[in-house]
Amino acid sequence: MDYLVGDLQGCCDAFDRLLAEIGFSASRDHLVVVGDLVNRGPDSLGTLKRLRALGDAVTCLLGNHDLHLLAVAHGVRKPRKDDTLDDVLGSKKRDEWIDWLRQRRMAHRLDGWLLVHAGVVPQWDAAKALALAAEIEALLRGPDLPQMLQQMYGNEPAAWHEDLRGADRWRFVINVLTRIRFCTPAGRLELKIKEGADAAPPGYQPWFDIAGRRTEGTPVAFGHWSTLGRVDRPDLLALDTGCVWGGKLSAVRIDGGRREWVQVKCAQAQRPG
């Protein structure tokens, strides 16, 4: 049985209850967690321990909070006041956990679904998204990770061009895979607005509503956008149902063409600032 799971954000108790609710068996089932494994919830380290213990029964994607942890751990980003990463950063096995995290995926394909943390621009089909994700994965696992993290932040370039190279190229790819919500039909990003789909500024739309996007016909599942809420369309699953904000943690079984939701209620760990 194959399940997709929304943003955990360090909510280990909710994750344990979700596994119990679906009757998860590591010998039979497989999970894909669509990013933001850690941060803002009460138990980032416990969540990483639980995920790692599942071994090959889970595929973890990296979200913006996971990349933030890598940046803080390498001294290129200061912790934020609402971070809950001290248990990882203060662990005796800190280096081991950071190394495990940098080995995770940026995108995945399962049962015909394209799986990403945030989304894709209209110019990318599934194959392109996976190829670009693989470029970022190679950088994350390579010897130049600290230098990469130093150049990771920023909102430019704001649009995709095939001739993008170097830091401009992988910064844009990271922004799309881990931060996108709104864009134009030409693929220009708007990365500041975090409200729901009706908050799109003039000329922009939710990335998945762009007519003619090259992932049309490919079902896409993603997390990241808690203010969007649960979305369940034939070609789309939005899985961040606000666990860390006191909402729900969601899993959806997708094997064999299924669309079976399982949700558990979550204690509120953060309040909107």
C-alpha cells in the first residue's frame, strides 16, 4: 500500500497516531512524506528518528524548513525565533542527522504521481522537474554544500530560462520545488504572499491553475501551502492540512488508482505570527 503524507514539521506524536490509524507495516506499505519534516512542531529530532527507523519503507522529500535546518547547521543562516530545531542541533549525533537529511529527495514519482514539496512552474513537465530535482540532490550530497547554502536564499531570478546556469539556476529550482504558490503563465514567481488561493495578485494564479501547464495530465501531489487547505482533484492533491497550526495531519492512499484519505487531529504547536 502506498501513502502520501503531508507536512510533519516536527509533530512526531501526530505522525505516530497517523501510522497507527492506517495500520502501517514497514514490510508491506510505503510512505512518501512531501517535505517539511522538521521545525515549528515540538519534536523535530523525534520525527527524524521515527522516519529514519522506517528505512526503505519511507521516502522523504525536502521542504523549505528542512533546507533551513541544513543552512543553520552549517552556520550560514541564523535560527529564527519560532524555530524548534535545538533538539537536532544540540544532539550528540547532530552531524549524523544532518548527513541523513542531505541524502533525501527533492522530488519523486510514484504510482504515476509527481510528488514535490511546493509545486512546479508551467514550463516544466514531470520529467523536467525530476531531472532538475536530481541536480539539486547532487549538490546537497556533494562536497560544496556549505557554499551552495550560502547562495541559496533570494527571490531572483524570478522566471525560468533554459540557459540559467550556476547559482541562478539551482536557486530558481529550489524556490520552485520548495516555495512556489503563485506564478504567471510565463512562470514568473511571486514568493511573498502566503495566504490562500484567492490572494493571488493581478496577473498571477496558483501554479496548478495555470492553463496549459506542462504537467497537465500528470497528477501532482504537494504540501507547503497550509492556508490552501485540503484539495482533492483528479489531477491534484494538496496535503498540508495545517498539522502544526492545530489542523490535521493527512495521508492519502494512492496505489491501484485509489484516493483514500486518512487524517488525525493535531494539537496546536504554533500560532500565526
